[in-house]
Amino acid sequence: MLAPETTALASFQNVSYASAGDRLLSDVEFTISGRGITTIMGPNGAGKSTLLRLLAGLLSPTSGAITWHRPAGASRIESAFVFQRPVILRRTVSANIRHAISPLRLPDTQASNRVHAALLVCSLEHLRDAPARRLSGGEQQRLAMARALARQPDVLLLDEPTASLDPAATNAIEKIALACADKGTKVILVTHDAGQARRLSNDVIFLNAGRAVEHSPATSFFNEPDSQSARDYLAGRITITDT
Amino acid sequence: MSEATQALYLAVKLVTSMDAGLVEIVLLSLKVSLLAVAVACAIGLPLGALLAISRFRGRRLLISVNNALMGLPPVVVGLAVYLMLSRSGPFGVFGLLYTPTAMIIAQTLLVLPIVAALSRQTIEDLNAEYDEYLRSLDMGLIGRLKTLLWDGRASLATAAIAGLGRAIAEVGAVIIVGGNIDHVTRVMTTAIALETSKGDLALALALGLVLVTIALALNAAVEILRAGAERKLHAGA
Amino acid sequence: MKILISLLCALTLAATGAVAQDRFIILQSTTSTANSGLLDHLAPKFRDKTGIEIRVVAVGTGQALKNARNGDGDVLLVHAKQREEKFVADGFGTKRYDVMYNDFIIVGPDNDPADIAGHYEINVALKKIAAAKAPFASRGDESGTHIKELSLWKQAGVDAAADSGSWYRETGSGMGATLNIATGMNAYTLTDRATWVAFANKSSFRIMVQGDKRLFNQYGIILVNQEKHPHVKAAEGQAFIDWLISPEGQMAISAYRRDDQQMFFPNAN
């Protein structure tokens, strides 16, 4: 876990990302703090998921630099990623969680403890031996959260985790995310659900057409966004920009 | 009585009387082919998986060659293995020619390309689906292979069965390297070839019926095992 | 997983261990000799006397000679005298012994399109077949039978091979397969008597020509030369040869009957 004194966690300096000739992100610049929930918002195609993947290390920037501010003494910053549609392995729920922490090579008892803890936090105890593929959409996403939590990450990256879920399931996921943030895990959430963003955010990064247009604390963002595109977005208007 | 009816009658008689000669031949057929498939899977499944997830120059060529080898004529494989194991050949000193071991070697070589090719296709599809998730877990190569092979087990089992079908049905390879020696290297298919060459077509056909029945029984057994395993996963072992 | 591995080990031991420590020799012989049932008749007698098992690899004459040349056999028993003598001359065999003889016959369909039934002279019969362009199935595989057949056509002055593909059909197969093909296409064919008597798919065929001394079929037995192939079981192999040419072995050969007919005639002296 990160020391409470650490304010800056990760900085993007002039980061661009292009793939197959398409510029998905251009000159993105911001610094994320080490506490609370940061939400990344913007219209479809704005580059939100790309940004999250760059943070996860799943993609490498075409130009620019991403800096992680490690507190003194910490070996590295661990992140865990939850995808919008999780890949569920053909095995039981607990085996899925166990699999997720296998690269950590923990001793048996420690691994079992982590699996057990994750099941509890995500209310999956009663399904521990169920074939994971038979779970409902909401249960599968809770499993994806459990897998991420079992890694005990410093940063939890969530890519539109509730986009396909009903309100009850969405509520369950949000509660888990909030609990994580309370315990000191940094949560970075990509969402297109403004209501969810309002419920969860400490601060918001707003993207439009591959550019980071705004980075504001939640209250000021939702009351009075700085940028026109953000204002349009929150008001439900479509902005068409020439990139 | 037509040849076909005669064959049916003979087949039933052979099986119900548990004819000692028949039992011996059947057991040897099963031993040779099952072992060959086991070895071919032990090598071929991981090899196919590795081919599926690796990227290197010549990969496409290797995949094409592998696919082409699926169509290797058994008699050609038999000939090649004979030349290897012959006393005048490089491995003659082991004295393996005309033994069941030689037959297992030949059938393993026949089955290996099938198992590897089907494994490659299955794992390649699975890898496309799982790739991002496994990368997000920092999963190493071995971990990735283990994950994909286990999760793909249903399709891989089918690959193994395809291999078994090829092995148990072939005669060209085992007859050359085994020599069809009575009580030593005579299996179902070589026995059928022998009876045909003796003109005893009814008996040959009867043996053929027994062979087909055994193949069906084997497949049924595998299916039952598979369903049982799925059920176990259900009930929470 | 552990169960699977132990099962695998057990199977391996079982499959390979079956080739236990019994004394045995490998006899390279021809399909006609094996299919006649003679070797099944002789082997138990020899085993009872000496404890040595005979493992028979029955292939075409050409393949038997090649296998023996490669050292993939201890004893060679075929019926192609010239090639056997060359085998010994080339140093691959120690010595060639006459063992037994029988004869070749021409078999054909009941309706006898070339009208050769009952003819004694093989030359006449072959000429009539060629003239009538009646279908004739040849082994076409350089076996003892095939070589004999070719020499008979030559003696009769007929160039049958020139018509390969029309009435003269080369099957490239063993005697049994060739007989199946012959009965299947109503073709005449040359076969050794033993294979014919034992053959179970005669259909409407019967013996057309027999008795001509040109149809004589001699079998020879040779021990593979240990000097060329050190692993050859010379002692056991010679024991088999000695037994086969001894009065006891020769009697066993003449005692073998099929359909009450004697199939092979001993002539080891």
C-alpha cells in the first residue's frame, strides 16, 4: 500500500498513442494523486480505454513519458485491471481467483487466505465451488473484482465495469470499489455513466477526441466544468470536433 | 448365407465366446494405439500450444508443414521407421524391429501431426480471447501455456480422439514395422489384412465389425468420463 | 494426473514387456508359404523339441530377401532358387539347402474363355490365353511366383508384358490379394498349389492346368550370415534348419495336409 504522504502517483507527460495510423491520444498531460477515486470520462472514441491501458502497461506510448512516483522503499507499484467483459476461465470461482494470483508464487496458505478474503469482500463465498462460466453477468463481474483484489494491488483500474450490468449488480460493484478506495487503494475508473461518476469520483479527467481537455476535482467538474466539450457532454449534447 | 450375414454371425460368435485369439489381438491393438496417442499428446499438445502463441520467422511455414503432415500415408511412415530400426539402420542396435515398441513409435509419428495441428488451432483461438487478460496478470510463458491447455481441454480431448481414430484404423505402418507376427505383433487391422489375403472375407469382415464396435465403445467411454468430470465440477468436489 | 502417469507406465511395461525373454528366431518367409498353414503346423513341433519359438515375418519374396540382407531376420525360407544362390554368393547367407517342393497351377473361371482346361502343356495353355486375350492376373511383384510366371511366358514365346493393362493385369500384390483380384475379374492366374487349396474365396474357379514339370516349385532355406550381421542367432537358426532337413522335420512337412491333400513334398537330400 502507498504511504498517505504521497500525493502524486502517476504523471503523463506529452503522451501520444497511435495504432494502425489512427491517433487515439494526442499530447495528454496530467498527474494523478495516490488517494481516492479518479474517473476518466468522455464521449465514445475519446480514448478512455486506451488511456487506462497505458496506465496498466498493456500498451506503450508512441511518444511522451509515463512516470510512476514510487514512494521511498517501495519496490514497484502493482496494478490490477478489470475489463468490461471479463474473461472467465473454465473452472470454479475460487480456482479463477487462485489462478489470478498464481504468477505471484505465494505459499499455499497465504494464497488460500487471499482467495478466501476476496470471496468475502465480493460476496461470492456461497459460489466458491460453482463453475464460474455458469454465473450471471453481475456475479462474473464480482468475480473479476475478486480476482483483482486478491492481487492486493496499489492501483485498481476499472474499464467500464458496470456497462453491461443491471442496477443491483452495478450497486454491488460500486460498493466494492468504494471499499477499496477507503482502504487506501487508488481506484481509476473509466465510465460513460455520468451518474456513476457523480457517485464515485474524487476527481475527473475529461477526454475528448484523444485529448485530455480537463482535470478537475469532482465537485467543481459536475457543477461548473471548465471546458466547453465537458459542458456539452454533461448537458447531453454531442460535440463534433475536427481532430 | 451372404458374406455380410456370415460376417455378422461370426462377429457375434467371436465376441460372445471371448475367443482367446481375438482377445489377444484386441488387447494388443488397444495397448499399441492408446500408448501411441498418449505419447503423441504429451509431445503434441504443448508443442501445438507453443506454436499457437509464439511469433517467429517461418512460423506460417511450420504451421503449413504440420498441417500437411496430417496426411502422411501410414505406409510411408512405416517404411521410414523400418529403415530407422532395421539392423542395417541407424537404430538397429536396439533390436526394436518386429516388436510392439516399433509399432508404438510408428503410430506416435502418425498421430503427432494431427494432435499438434488441432492443438495449435484450438489454442490460437483461445489465446486471442485470453491474451489481454493474461497480460494484465503478468502471466509468464509457462503459466500461459498451462492456462490455455487446461481451459481448452474439451477441444483438446477431441483432438486426442481424432488421433486415436487414426491410430487404431491404420494398417500400413504397423504391418511393416511389426511384421504381423502371430501372438507378438498381430493387431486387428493386420489380422484383417491377413484374413483378406487368405480369401477368408467373412472372417475379415467380422474382425472389422469388432474393430468398429471397439472404436465406438472407446468413444462412448471417453464421453462418459468427460460428462462425469463436468458433473464433478458442478457438485463441488 | 498422478493416476494417469502410473497408468501410462503400466501400459508401457505391459506392451513392451510382452516381448519377454523366450528364445526365438525371426524367419523371413513368403506369404504363400505362411498362408498355406505349413509354418503354423511346423512351429509348435519345433518349439516342443527345442524350446525355440519361430516368429514368422511373411512378406513378398523380394521383401524377404531384402529384409534378410539388412539383417532383419535369422533364417530365410523362400522359393526363388536363382536369387537365393545370389544371396549366398553375395555373402549374406552361409549355405542354401533344398527343403521341399510343390507345384504351380493355373486356376481360372468355370466358363474357361481360353479353353485351356485339362491341357497338360503349360506352353500351349499360355499361348491360348494370349491368343484369346483372356484376362490374366499376374503378381507383378518380383516374387518367386512372379519370376516363375515370367519365365513360363518366355518359354512359351509370348510377350505378355507388352499387353500390360489390357488382358494382362499386374496386381503388384501378394498371392492372396492377387487371387482375390483374379476371382473378382474372372482372370486366369498362376498360383502355388498350397495357397490355392487354403484359399477361402475360390468363387467359381477351378484348376485348369497342372502336372507339367515346368511348373515345379522348389523351396530353399538359408541361415543369415553372422559374419555380416553379428546379432544373428546363428545357433538357434541352424538348429531350425537342421531339424527341417532331418528325417523328423521332413516327415512333419509331408504330414501336413489340407483338404486331405499333401501340400509340400520334402526333398532335402
